[in-house]
Amino acid sequence: MTLSARNRLAGTVQSLDKQGLMAEVVVETDGGQEITAVITSNSAERLGLAEGEEVNAVIKATEVMIDGE
Amino acid sequence: MTLSARNRLAGTVQSLDKQGLMAEVVVETDGGQEITAVITSNSAERLGLAEGEEVNAVIKATEVMIDGE
Amino acid sequence: MTLSARNRLAGTVQSLDKQGLMAEVVVETDGGQEITAVITSNSAERLGLAEGEEVNAVIKATEVMIDGE
Amino acid sequence: MTLSARNRLAGTVQSLDKQGLMAEVVVETDGGQEITAVITSNSAERLGLAEGEEVNAVIKATEVMIDGE
Amino acid sequence: MTLSARNRLAGTVQSLDKQGLMAEVVVETDGGQEITAVITSNSAERLGLAEGEEVNAVIKATEVMIDGE
Amino acid sequence: MTLSARNRLAGTVQSLDKQGLMAEVVVETDGGQEITAVITSNSAERLGLAEGEEVNAVIKATEVMIDGE
């Protein structure tokens, strides 16, 4: 891992929905939790994303909030 | 869940490091994966965050990237 | 308020425009200022957003810029 | 306004707290609501920010969430 | 420059693709590098963006990651 | 490039300033433009960042704004 973004959650693409410029990617993490990413359709194509593929969801630490409830 | 942000990962605060204005919060998710959040120290105090507490890490879908490697 | 995100502006949904994956929500704050949010259409549906509804616009402090002009 | 970021809330700097690299700026908007920004101390100095100064809080629409509660 | 966002890369709009709510803007920077922005179509129209126009790509420092590879 | 984030600007670390939890990294891009990133000090250490090192500044397209001025 050479990227400064701290968070990498390994998982599998559960669904991919491209509509116009944007694509919604749902990843089931290896821990059994679900993460949804909204990326550009161009990026989804460049990466060749498809259901069942193993990927990492990557998130910069400053983008994560905490809910104490 | 009444917030539009799609991603909520339940877990437990593993460590909390407040230094100046910012605080780094490491959450071990219930799925056994680790998430780091950088929030303001003021927010950490307002929420009364402490090690061992159950929280949710919350992330807007547009902030999540996918790494296909 | 149990979420670390510092900014919550109470207001009323003035318009909601869902197109494909994304939805644009314009909120008139109680202070008479306008805030536009872009969220996923899925979240807009999950929250049951509609014109006239009372909501809060929520923003993490690290996402706010200052213009001194 | 020549910037693509949709949201501009006019207001007055209520407090400015610089600690190390980061600065926390609290703005009271003209509508009487409070917004907190975390920016770099370098930017706070470049802009010459000070209490009582009139500024705009600027936020990209994709960074705004909606809480339906 | 009166905005706290630190990064401004001068360049020229190379392409503009509006689809539904969102628009993808590719800017060729004066340094010969390419930057892609996703903004709202409303903002693209408000700014009157068009190919060949001189613009700045603006990015808050907390949104930039470093890849050491 | 296996990451969905569209923007990668190759360059050289010009300065690195770690203070507390956060680090400010100034990169001079190969195109001669300057980019500042704010990352965690932990990430700066993990990557072994130092002046003169060749890196990429990486930015998600949804984080880029356009200034038409």
C-alpha cells in the first residue's frame, strides 16, 4: 500500500450500476459489512469492474465521521 | 438511520488520539476490519468518545474510491 | 446530535430533483439562506425526501472553505 | 461568483483558533446559524482572517448530506 | 485569490460532458497535465463553461492524497 | 493505475511539515505547478515521505471545483 489514504477495506463487488456519468458500486467487505461507492462511469470502465470481482474500498481518514449513538 | 450518508460500519473505538484541534479515532469494525477517522477534538469531546465505546463509522458514498488491484 | 460532523443547518426542502443515480436537494435554511446537496437517489428515497419537509443539512467541518472576499 | 461550488453562506468570523497546521474558524451566518470550517493555518494567514471580518463559508454540493430526522 | 482552498491549477477546458445532474469537465493544465472535475450541470451552466475556455481547477488541501509508488 | 480516483499528478516532494497528527506536503508537479496535500503524520511516516522524493498527488474527481474567473 503506497497511497496515503488510510482506510482499505477488502471485499467483493456485489453490484454495479452505471447510469450516465456516475456509477454506484456496492462492495461486500470480507468482514460482512456493505460499502457503497459513487465513482465515475469512466473509472468503473477503466478498472473493468464487474460483480464478483475482488476489490478494496479506499477512504481518506478525513472523510470518515463518527456516530456515537 | 435518518442521514443520507450511505455507509455506516458498526464497531468499537480501539484508540483515540487528540492533539491540538484534531483527533484520530481508530475503530475496529464488527467485521474485524479497521477504520481510521480524523475529526475535530471538539467533536470527540462533544461525543464523549473513549476506548471501548460502540460507535458507527459513517462515510458519504461519493467519498469512497475503489481499488481494483 | 450524536454525529461528529459539526455543521447542522435546519431548514425546509425547497426542491428535489432526482435524475438517474443522483439527486439534487435544495434546502432553505431557517436563516433564509439556500443550501444545495447532491446525494444518491437511493438515499433520497430511503429518507422519503419531499418538498416542504423539515430536514437538516449536515456538513463535516473539514469540507468547509472560507472566502475572504 | 465564478466558482463551481454551489453553496456560499455570508457571515462574520466569530472565532479563529490556529493550532499547528490547522485552524478552526467559526462563522456566524447572516441567517443566525453557525458554521465551523477547518482550514490550514497557512490559508488563515494568507486570507488575513480575524474575528469580526465578513466572509463567506463555501461548500461543494457533493459534500452536503441531508438528515431527515 | 481570496478562497482558503490552497490548490489552483490554471488551464484550459478540453472537454465538457453534461449528462443529467452532473457534468464532467476535463482541464488541461498549463503544465500539460490533465485534471478531471465532476461538478453539477447547473454550475457548469452558471459558469458558462465551454471547450477552450481558461479556468482554474481548485482543490482543498485536505482532499489531496499522496501516492509514494 | 488501479484506483478509481481519476487525477494523478506526478511530481516531487518540495517540503514536508509534520506537526502533531497532521502533515502538510507540498508537491511540485512535473508541469511546474504546486499542489499542497494535508494527510496524517502517520501516513507520511508509513510512506517514508521526504523532500526530493518522486510521488503522485491523487485527487477524486468529485473533489475538484472549477473557477471560471
